[in-house]
Amino acid sequence: MLVIEQFQSKGGGTMIMNALMDYLLREAPPQSYINLMADVDGFYERWGFESSLPNSRGMVLKT
């Protein structure tokens, strides 16, 4: 998910995450593993996400 900088802090990202989490909690099978890659601190934690380090880490390839 990306919110263009000029629209950040206006609630759009929160609305998107609320809708995504409602869907996941309703449709994902029990014991599902849901992960995300984020470069922002303090946003996704409100939905229960926490750092997966040191158990896993994300990787990226830039071309």
C-alpha cells in the first residue's frame, strides 16, 4: 500500500488498512500467516503487526 505524500496523515491509509484487516479476519483460514514489508514505524502495529526479526527479514532487488 502506498499513500501519496500530499495525502498522508488524512486517514486514507487507516481506512485502507481497516478494510484489509476486516477482510483478512473474515476470510483468512485459521492459523494463517500474514506478513508485510514496511519502511514506516508505528503505523501497522495498531493492527497487531510486530517485527519478525530475528526470525525472518525482507529482501529487495533493485534494478
